[in-house]
Amino acid sequence: MRKRGLLIKAVILSVLLAILTNTGAVASQTKRIITATGEGIILNYNEEIYWSEEQFDQEYEKYSENKAKYLENFVENFSNTFLKSNLKADGWSVSFESRYSLKDKKTVYLTSIQCKIDGAATGTAKSPYFRTEWLLIPILGRGVDLLSFNYLTDKIIVYKGEINHTPIKITFKFSKPVSHCHYHIWYK
């Protein structure tokens, strides 16, 4: 009887240790790419979140269990983080992809989220004045603003950096040449 009791305790302890050591072992995001494209006074927002294969599988499993709830939770978190001061988002979509590159002989795993942000611009569709602090401050903090971005062309400005050891790229694209200050973008 005593051996059996010790064996049961050892098995329970082993299971608990396995659970505790596996909870932090899975890697999280490996890269984030955010693109905001101006269309009139709307910003089309697209975010690609790249994952390790294991984390991708976990995220997809959460999504598959209840797609509507997954998107609802994402929208709520996004809204609480970014959509303050009269900003609204609609037209939400989420997709999960695995892409294999013949050239690199690698597979990448990503979640893509898209929506339309209304209220990030004031003025008219011909002459909008886009605010960006709603996006940049929660992600980059107050130490990095549009002055840290580089012009890829006169219509595209890009930031490349790292947040918590995860590479991030933020791009703003427009149909006309732009200029900017710390947190605002306008057509020249």
C-alpha cells in the first residue's frame, strides 16, 4: 500500500512539473509588420504577426474553437489599446497562413489582421491631416515618433526596430507625397 501511495504521488508530481515547465517554453511572436495606408480620410490597417510553428498552432487552435469570440477578443484588446479619442474601426478580418518559400526552404507562420480606422484623419479627402500617436505611443513609447521613420519614397515612410526583442516594421503609405512632424502626416 505504501509503495502504491508513493508511486501515485510521484506520478502526480511528474505531471505537475511537466505542466509547469512547458507553460513558458513556447516562443511567442517572431516579427510584427504593420502597414497603414491612407485612403481619403480612412487608414486601412493591416498587421501581420509572425509566430513560431508551436505558437501559431496554439493561436490557430484558439481561433478554431470559437472564431467569433477570438475576433471579438482581439477587437476589444485592440480598441482598449489604440482606439481612444474618437477613433473607430470596422471591416475587421483575421486570417492564419503558413507560407513556404522555395528559395529559403523555410515556412513562416502568421496571423493577418485588417480593419479600417476612421477618425485618424481630419480635413477633407483631398487634404487630410493624419494623426499617428494613437498607434505609435502604445507600441513604441514616447521615445520614438515619426521623426525616427525613414522615407522609402516621398509617399511611404517606414520604421524598423525591435520591441521586447521582437523585430517590428511600421509603414505608412499614401497616394500623394507626404510630409510629417512628430505624430502627424499631411500631403505636400
